[in-house]
Amino acid sequence: MQYDPLALFGKRLVELRKARGWSQERLALESGLARSYVGGIERGQRNIALYNICVLAATLGVSPASMLDFDELT
Amino acid sequence: MQYDPLALFGKRLVELRKARGWSQERLALESGLARSYVGGIERGQRNIALYNICVLAATLGVSPASMLDFDELT
């Protein structure tokens, strides 16, 4: 693979979170995921699993597919 | 969440694999993932992580986002 999925996902999550005007704390609170885990995902350090990708999508009110809609690949 | 992400992902993977005319064995061979793991994913029994989602996307020649493009949610 010519790209780093974890880094791209982290960047995308920051983008979607900020579009809602949320802090990491707020996203953690709303999603039920630990704040430190959210921080690790956003830094590209967590190989997040499908279920939590969909939890974040539902929390942010976006489709699961848009969580993996990486600009760099289009 | 009103849906089962693992079941939907499994169904989507079967769809994409069959669109290429591949068996589970062929997808396992091409992706480097174990055949039993591919079978478990397709049965909705594996909470596959981001990196392997992107490995499967690259192997199938589709975007990561399309792996999570669940008809049931549109």
C-alpha cells in the first residue's frame, strides 16, 4: 500500500470533528470512547476497528464510508 | 447504532469479491490474509481493523470508502 491508513484516518477524523466544532473531549463524551483513545486515533497511532469506525460515524452523523473518504486518494 | 457493522461489512466484502469473480481462497492469496480470516469477516464474525480494510480495498482495486458503502444505510 502506497499510503498510511492510520495517518489518513486520523487526519480525516480531525477534519470531521472540527467541522462539528467539537473538542476531542466532546467527541469522546458523545461516542463513549476514551479521550486518550480518540487522541491516539487522531495522531494515527491506533489501528481502529470497524465497529468503532461506525460508532464514530454515527456520533458525528456521517456515513461510515465518509470516515474513509481520504482526499489524498482521490 | 441501528445496524450490525460486522454483518454489513461481511456482505459488502462478498459483493465486491464476487464482482471480481474471485473465490475466498483467491482473495486470501491476493491479500495475504488467512483464508479462515477472510471467511470469518464475510460471515460478519470479525471486527476487522482499519489497516486490513485498506489492504482488502487495495487488493480488490476499490477505494477504502467503498468498502464501507453499505446499501442498507443509503
